[in-house]
Amino acid sequence: MGWFYLLLAGLLEIGWPVGLKMAQISETRWTGIGVAVLFMGMSGFFLFLAQRSIPIGTAYAVWTGIGAAGTFLVGVMYYGDPASILRYLGVVLIVAGVATLKLAH
């Protein structure tokens, strides 16, 4: 169950940078802040649950890796962030590191 909680925590980790991005627009400032705070709390709670059965270093690396890769993809798909082969390669390396940690567990 710990890995399920960790995956959920990582996916929720994507929500708070998106909320902060929303907060940069005056019309959605308070909604964005609310979204960011809500996702921070939920993500942290599921990370807490995951760490009951997964080593802290592994859990943290996987959590941030999922969040970083997911936020990168959201930025490219919805916010016009730059995309290049090297940026995608960087995300692939993050995912490969996360997979290695999972396999080494």
C-alpha cells in the first residue's frame, strides 16, 4: 500500500506548482493559492503514509521525481513552457532514477 500512497503523493505534488502558476494571474490569484495549499497538504499527507513502509530517502526521491516530471509535462502541455530534446532527456533521466530506486527497494 505504501507504493500506492507514494504514487498518489507524487501526482498530488504536481498540483501545488500549478496552483502557484494560477496565482500569478490576478483573476485567479486566491483560487490558485488555495489550490496550491490544498495540494501541498494532501501530497504531504500521502507522503507521510508512504514513509511508514518505504525508506525516507527513496520516498522523497520518488515523490519529488514524480512531481518534477509531471510538472514539466503540465508546463509544456498547458503553459507553453519550452520543450527540447535535452529537456525531455532530463525528464527521462529523472524517471529512470525513480525506477531504479523502486527496483533497488
